[in-house]
Amino acid sequence: MLEKPLLNNKKYCFIERSILINVKSKKVLLVGASLTSGNRGVNALTRGAIYGLLDHENSPIIKILSYTTKSKQTHYIDYKGRKIEIEEVPVSTKFATLLTPISFIHKKVNLNKFINKFSVFEAINSIIDWADLILDISEGDSFSDIYGWKRFVMHSNIKLLAVNKGKNLVLLPQTMGPFKKEMFKRTTKYICNNSKMNYARDLISYNILKEDIGVNQDKIKYCADLAFYMKPLETKEAILIKEKVGNDLLVGINVSGLLYNGGYSQNNMFNFITDYKDLMNSITKMFLEKYDNVQVVFIPHVIVEDFPVEDDLQVCLNMYSNFNKDFPGRVHVLKQHLREDEIKGMLKQCNFFIGGRMHSCIGAISSGVPTVPIAYSRKFIGIWEQFGLESFVADPRKKKKEELLETIKNAFENREGSIEKITSTNTRFKNELASMFSSIEELGKDIV
């Protein structure tokens, strides 16, 4: 229940739990984001963005425009002893697509009255008009045609609507590209040149925007991945697993359901020259047979039981079941449907980590854990180069199983030598993100 105002002053109002805010607080819309996605990587980016905004903005009002949720959701974020209310609002890809060409006419003639006659359009139009600042995440790597044209169109619609309506649009750190089709390149150039700023989370993306797409250089900056800003949250399950491990070393393994099933096409979509299923079995077997003081925990990072081709949990449960027969007591699995920050709490308990999901790897390495990513795209190498640990990247598109196992073994046996690089780079990344959020805070000060 809302508290009654104690002051007769138009400048202030009270919200739940008696948090005093300025009515003119900046209204921020996060796009291509979610806290309800089965892909915990998307949620990690969103949570990182939210905490960055709360740390650097003066009581912002934050909403999420989501392709994930089917109905409006209300989240309560714990922040410095307070509960911050954040709405997650669904958006229809189909109607956003239909509205996009109208937005180009809107640049010349105000069509709000026409648009708002249609409730499906009005809902999208009104939330974009509501926002003082629109921050786009594109689920981390969906501003590309690597996943097909439908995904690119879905994540371009709101960007196009925002720039055509003259809104303050910022593309937060993400992978940009690759872009194969000329039409997608032109669309990207238009969006990026009309946004306030575009942050690439790796230098490859930076150079694609600058050299391949031709985006104005003053519109591009490099910044670390948003998930580096998310803090881990320890759970009872993580503590229990660590207690079972005792003085042994704990090796975390994320088995990607998407890679295990051959991609969305289920036919080696990512052009591996090494069989991923065989590789993951061989990695697990190597650690359990070669090192007597090692235990393994399987850690899912995408949990979508209604979409089996993507689901990590079932694959991890199967791996656990198979290996627990031969190595009882030395194999564990994270079974619960945990939040992204809770999974990061488990990742932090590991001494070494191998992962197929990008943000399982970021969750581990940002917690100080030496990490080997199983790279299905170039987005991994772009970040691991920043750590000076490109030798840790295991790329099954380029290397055969024996070479990949050797890469992982060398990384594991030299893990202590990587700690200093990991620690210093994590500090730099967090400083970069703080600087970015400060720059965003400066953007649009005149609008509040």
C-alpha cells in the first residue's frame, strides 16, 4: 500500500516503503533486456545495467521492454537496504515490426494520433515516448545476423523507432555483428549514427562498426560487458556443494544445451570440426581420471524446459547421471532454477571453470576464477584477449579434440599464473563500466 505524502510539495512524492524520490527522476527504458529470461546471461546483463544505473543516477525510474515475458512483471531489486520496483513490459515483435516503417514517416509528420488509435501500436509508442533515455542491450549479441534475419529485425525495431522519434538512444556494451547482408549493414549504420553512443564490448566489434559499417568514430566507444558489474549472491546449495568437495579442487563445467544439440538447426549450426558431445564427455573424463584431487560440478546457465534445444539443465543432469555411476561422490550438479547472481555465487566457489555459455564464463572469470570458454563465435576471444588469456580460448571451429583437451589441460595446470591478470583486468573493467555509467548520467541532464 502506498504511503500518504507527508509534504505538500509538487516536487516530491512517496512510493512503497516510503522511499522519497524526485518526481523528475530520469525515466530509463532498458530494451533487449529481461529479468525473466531462461537465458541467465540476458538477465545478468540486465541486472548489471540496473545496478550501474542505481549507483550513478539520482533515483532513476527504470522499466524493461522485454521480448521474453508474455505479461507485465514487477521486480523488486535489493539495493542498499531498499526495494527498488522495476516493471518488465512485454513487446510484440510483430507489431513493433509493423510500426517501424510508420516511424520513418513520423520523422516528417507527427503520427501519434493515428498510431494511438491502435492499442497494439499505442502500447509500444507510449512507452518509448515515456522514456527520457533508452538503453539497448540486444540480449548481448543479437545485433547481428549470426542467428538469422528474424533475430536481427526483432532487435532493430525498437532502435529504429527510438531514433526516428528523436529519443536519446544508447547502445550499451554488446557484440556488434557480424553482418553479412548489405541491407543489415545499412540499417546498422543508420541506427548507430543516429544514436547518442554505441558501446562495443570487444575490439572486434569496435572495428566492425568503424571500418566495415562506417559508423562515425565519435559515436563508438569500447567498454566491458555489463555482467562484470553484477555481484554474486551465495546460496545454500552452493555452500553445500563446496562443503562436500572439502579440500579437493572444484572444476565447474557448463554444458550448453544449444551446442550439445547442434544449434537451432540441430545440424552443426556453428560449423564445429570437433563433436561437441564427445568433447564435453572427454573433458569431464580427463579431469576425473587424471586428477585424483578434482571434483566436478555441472552448472546450467540457460534453463528453458519448454525449448529443449536450448536447455542446459537437462543436458547437465544427464552428464551428472552418466559420470556419477563411475565416479560416485566426485560429481555434482546445480539442480535448482537459480537466478543469474545466485549462479554466479556457485561459479565463485570453483577453482577452475570451462563453459559453453558466454555469461557462465564471464560470471566465473569476473569472480576471479581461471576460465576456459568453448568458443562457438568470435565474441569469446575478443574479451579473453583483454585479459591476455587468449591461449585459454578453446575453439572447436578451428581445433580438433586432442588440441582442445591440451588447451584446457595447460590452462588448468597454469591457472595460478593467470590470477594476477584476471584480478587486474576485472578492476579495469569495473572502472570502465563506472566511467560509462557516469557518462550516461551526464547525458540528458537537461531533460530532467
